Amino acid sequence: MIKSDQEKLTNLNLTIKRAKKSILYSDKLKNIEKLNSLKDISSLPFTTKDELREAYPFNGLCVDKSDIIEMHTTSGTTGKPTLSFYTKRDLEIGSNAISNAWKKFGIDENSRVQFIMGYGLFSGAMLNTYAIQELGAFVLPSGIQPMIKQVELMIDFGIDTVVATPGFMLYLSDFIENNNISRDKLKLTRAIVAGEIYSDFVRNQIEKKLNIRVYDHYGLCEVNTGIAYECDCKNGLHVLDDYVIAEIVDIKTGEILSGGEYGELVLTSLKKDASPIIRYRTGDVSCILRGVCSCGDKNVRIDRIKTRVDDLIFIKGVKINPHELKELIFNYLGNLIFGGDIKIKVRKNSINFIPKIYLTLKEEKPEFLLSLKNKLKEEIGINFDVKNVDISYFNREGSNKVKIVEYV
């Protein structure tokens, strides 16, 4: 076994030992003492979001409450939130690990980064900010504010890097164009775009409209933010695999899949004390990419997230991936959509309900909506009621995320 694998195995066994101190894992791991190989990870039980919700608030905690110095929750709005606790050591080790991703993006002590994501309980903004600051970079935590204020801050503070969702970036590009703001006033060179699933088509649109480089970044509260990142080659996401172990499993059977096969991403933390997590079923669909990236980095790589396990919708017996539907709409209408957001409204177990699609057109032209409706009928076989709404409907200036599917 090579040294790095031995280190991972050592840290995995330490994680198992720590996890047993929690109510959540004390019973789940009672018959497991020590693994002899990384391949034995398949013998460990999965952890689900429902289990983490049931553990709220302290059943997943593995240290004394007095050792906790910070806590974050998921950004979801349904049910009890899942929690992640941090000791001082957790934050130091986590920041150091995640800062390696930001180095790959080109961030250094001369960078000026504007974080356009919600702070507070949401882990993505706060914990990435610590990692960026560890590199000596300037961080402007603008959070959620009106777009005109965001743009003023970009200009006034010479921001070269923004961190935001893809929907926000499309909205930003259209806002700049519609308000005749000179691109020359902005010093933007790159955007770290995360928080929502997006395609290469959307990435290319953002890059073209704003003349910047766009990098994907993946993380989640339950494990840690920003634990997988893109390099300049944009050939999948490099996993910080000395910090987490990534697996891909069959969604139905839980069997570990080989490289190249798509399934559910499962993550195990290796260096967390307060709330370590073992074989967490993320609900995100990806695959382990074969071979070594052309950048030379030998870290495990996963493909960019394609969809979520629970995102698929069924309309009159037809299975639809909403992200592929959004891609179809973007490809068909192109730059006619303002802001780049769509909302799909469906009703479960109803054959009479006509599913609805909401979007914002740059021009009020009913023929565009009719044309799109006919195109969707031709491609999918479903009649959609397509509606043009004001851009304020998506509330991009009040929220960093927009859910693509809404059940009514």
C-alpha cells in the first residue's frame, strides 16, 4: 500500500473511532473496530439525510459541546436542517484543505474576491471565506443585496473574482447590458460558480457574456464546503481526497460502481472531530473519472454533478430530468431569456394538471412562447403551459438559489 493510501486508511480508522462517540453512530458501528484496507469501506453502513435530521440537534456530535466554536446547517427549506459542527481544529484543518482548491483557481494574496452568497447558517460562504483568507486574499462578503449595489461594490473595490450561483451570473450579465454599464469598469477575470447544477452550455454563456473564466466548485454542509474543484483543464472535479473519500454507488442496490459508471456520490470525512460523517449518500449523481487529468494532478476526479437522485419528475408517465429540460429550453431560445432562470410547476399523481414553465423573455413576444411550447411537445411529448413572468418572480436579488421544480 502506497503512503497516501496508508494515511487515508489511518484517518478512516480514526474517523470510525471518533464517530462511535456519537449517539448517531454508536449503534451503527458497534461491530466494527478497524478496517484493514480502504476496500473494506463497503462494510461500513451508509448515512442518510433522514438519519441526520433525526439526529438533530446533538445526536451526531462526537465532542463535548464546550469544544464547538461554530455550527452550520444545510440551505434546504424542508424538514429539520442537517447540522455540521466544528472545533477550532476542524476549522483550521478544513480551511487549509479547501484553500488548495482556491489556489487552483488562481487565488493568491493579490486577489480580490466578492462572495455573492448567503452568509449566516449557510456553510458555503463562511467556510470558503476562511479558506480564501488563509491565502492572504481580500474577501468582500457582500452576501445577498440588490444587484446595483453588488455591481457598485465590484467596481469600487476592484474585484477580480466573484463567487455566485450560475443563475445569478446570468442575471448579472443581463443586468450590466440592460443598464449600459461599461464592462471596462469591471476588473473581473474569473467566477467560481456553484450552488446549482449547471451545464457546459450555461458556463459558456457566462464566460462569453462577461469575458471571464468560470470554474465549478462542489461541496455540501454535511461533509464540508468546497471539497471538489475544477482546474484550468476543466476535465472533471478534483476531490480533496486526503480530506474525504468519494465513492459512486448504484442508486438502488448501494453496490460500489467502477470508474465511468454513473450513480450516487457517497462521501466519508477523514479529518473532522466534531461531527465526522461516514458513507453519506449525497443524493448527487456523478461518476469517478478514469485516468489522470492532463494538469498532472493525481487526485481522484468525479464528473460535474449531472442531476440529483430526487430531481426526476414524472408527468403523465413520462420521466423527465428537469436539468435536461432546462438545457433544451436554453438551446432553443438562446439569448432571448433574461436572467437564465426557469421554474417548472408540476402536480404529483395528476393526469389532468397541465405542467407549467415560467421564464422571463427579453422581449414580450407570445410567438416565442408558442414556438417553445410546440418544440417541447415535439421533443418530449408533453403539453406545457409556458408563461412569461417579470424577472422579480425569481427573486435573484433576495436569494442565492432558485429551485427549478415546484410541486403545487
